[in-house]
Amino acid sequence: MTPRRYPDPTPEPDDFDDLYEGADDADLDPDGEDPEALVDDYDRDGLQLDLAERLSLKRVAGMSTQVEDISEVEYRDLQLERVVLISVWTGGSEQDAENAMTELKALAETAGAQVLEGLIQRRKSPDPATYIGRGKVDELREVVVATGADTVICDGELQPAQLRNLEDKVKVKVIDRTALILDIFAQHAKSVEGKTQVELAQLQYLRQRLRGWGGNLSRQAGGRAAGGAGIGGRGPGETKIETDRRRINTRVAILRKRMRDLDATRENKRADRKRNRIPSIAIVGYTNAGKSSLLNRLTDAGVLVEDALFATLDPTTRRHTTPDGRVYTLTDTVGFVRHLPHDLVESFKSTLEESAQANLLLHVVDGSDADPVGQIQAVRTVLNDIDAGDVPEQLVINKTDQASTEALYALRTQFPEAIFVSARTGQGVDQLRAVAESRLPSPEISVDVLIPYERGDLMDKIHKHGQLITLEHTGEGTRVVARVHPELGGELKPFQVTTG
């Protein structure tokens, strides 16, 4: 079967001025944004300094970096990596295959590549030697030569032999989906914990894929002549690849120890929240579903928001208060994706545990996506893998301002319990906040106490960790009817009001 061509639907402008053709300088800023919209973005997402820093380091597609005069300076051909995508369609509908290729294209562009073309091949299973079959490798090579691509990205996790065979035949660099996602994580990791987790996952992935290119990498020497090296030329008996593997193992051990120390710090914070009986809500969902934007809407957190996959790697926790005074936390977590690499799940285990430890999951879904149901299934698969499948869940369909009426109607029919919101416009956010707070665990014990005015510390605990029902100021103190946890109920017992 002939591979399916998947052209790039967004050609680059031939001229930088085309980007602003027809624009009114009085109405648009240099980026073509409405100033009033920028103010709205600030109100919604806060001051996006992290985003400004990230964007300042990005190359602009279509902007020439060629050095014309190379007589006195070193010539460098700096440009976006040019890639061809390849996917094997083993099951599901044709639309599923197209959606998978679209997601791979988005991943490649997030990593900083320019997608030239995509190929989809129908097979019962990937070829064990070359992933796409020996007969189709020649066609892939022709596409690479015709487009001038320097990289091939495969939508799947390649075995070391598949990777080596494919590279040898197409004559350009070949990477798989796992390596692509790891590269994006490496670009976006900012905290010490995030960088450590990404490096650990990269080394575990690389350890099984080390390869050498020629006998010059051999450090073995034996016999009397040892290849002409003679006395003093006999090596330690290790090849270069064995030395690299040993150094990787040593580095992995160091990173694991560092992660244990970081895990202990995170666990102490969790234990403190549990000790104070502070309920927690974790915002989970597919990557780029709008989790960070929703957190900003709910708490004014000001965390980084970007229309890119895996923009958030470091979880952010914010404290919030219900209208009746109860304190709870909201945590923005790492986004999930179909076929999330096992090494990433293992390395980010401590981060993903934020979801498993929560009292409620806000499962955010991109309502404008071509396959929102597939997103829901992929997220629930990962939640089951990290033992968070039993945590109460509230489905949230986001981006209703961008989704079609037909798509929203279908989602309402299939998921009647879902709440439909738009983090960009604020539509439905108040309803979501009310529903989420109503589903938080309530204190178990009812108390009717008269607290002396000098015991303001007890009033503070009731406001923070209890559910206030009525409050009345009297001459002897403050009369409070509330629901509290057993520990706080014990402290309030001496001030219990007796009736009769």
C-alpha cells in the first residue's frame, strides 16, 4: 500500500511583511494583537515573565540566518531542523490515523522543527527490522532527498535495531516519538526537580540505544602487539560503548539519590497538608488542554501559559478559600499524552503522585480537539497506571469558545455530568468553582461552642479547617455552630455549649 502523504497545511509566508498585510498600526501592536485583548490576557493569566523568557529564545521560521559574506567570519548555516514524519497505521479508523499524525506534527513543531511532509503506511504491525518495511524504506529515502530533510521522526517507540537499520538506509538522523517527547521536556524543564527528572529519563532511554561507529571507538588491546600499540598501549579491556554505559549507570545512580532527597521534601509538604486536614484538588488532563489557564482563572496564580504541548512540567500548587472560609489547594500537573513513555512515567512518579493524593481531580479536556474522547481515554489510562483511577473525578470540557456547536452537543450527550467552560473568556468558571468546592470532603463533627474572645487562635482554626454554619457575638464570647475535624473537635470540647 502506498504511504499516505500528509502535507503541511500551514505554508510559511514568503515575506515577513505579509504577516502584517492589511493591518492598521493604530489598532494592532507589533505582534498583531488587540491591545484590549492583551489587557484581558494579563487579567486572566497574570504577568507571563516565564513565557516571555521562553519565547525570547525561540527562532522565527522564515527569518534568514545565512551569512552572505564569509570572507572574514566563520560561516554557519543556522536553521530550523527540517523533518519528515512517518507513521504506521495498525488499527482504528482513518480519522484516528490522521489525528495521530496531527499530534506528531504538533510535537515536532513544539520541539523546534519545520515539518516538510508526513507519510502514513497501513500495516498489520510495524516491521521488526525497519518499522515501515524494507519495500517502503526506499520510498521514504526518495521523500527525504526530494524535500532536503535532515531528520525522520517515527510515531512509535523504535527498538535499537530498528533505529540503526532505518538510519543506515535513509542516511539521515532518525528519532522516535519517545526521543521527541524527551527533547521537549528537556527544553521546558526549569526547576531543579524537573531537570533531574528529565535527565534521568533521557539516560534510561539512551542506555539501551548506545552504538559505536567503527573500530576507533574500541579500547580493547590484547596479544603481544595489540594492533601495533606495543608496550604501554594495552587498554583496560573495555570498549568505548561499555565505558559510556558504565558512566551512564553511575550518573543514573547519582540522579536517583538526588530524586530521593527531592521526594522527601515533597512528601513533607504533603504530610503537612494532611496534618492540617487541607483538602486538595489536582487539575489533570491532556497536554495543551488549558490546565494552566484554568488554574489562573480559578486562583490568579499567574503560572506560565503557552499554546504548546508540555508547556508545564513543574507542578504549581496554590491555596484558595471557599465562601464559607474553608482552605483547600489547587495543583496544576504535567499534561498527559497518548503512549506516554514509560521512562517518563517512572522519572516523574513523584510529580504524578500529586494526582493520586488529591481529594478531587478536575479532568480538563480540549473541547475543540478533533478527538476529545480519545484524550479522555488516554488520560484515564495514565491515571490508572499511577494508581489514581479511584480518585473522584469532575470532567471539565474547556475551550468551548473555540469548539463547534455540533462537537459540544455530542460531548454534552455523551458526558452529561461534565461542566463546560472557557478559561479564555471565563464562561462557566464560576459554576466549576462552586461544583468543585461542593465535592470537597466536609468535616465530620458538628459542634456548638462558646469561644472566649481571647482564644482567637481557635476561631482561626475553625475558619481555616472547619465549615462555619452560624456565628454570633455575645457578652461572654463568640457562639459558633460549625463542622470540624475530630482533632479540632477535641480542642473545642471544653467550650461546648450545654443545652437543657
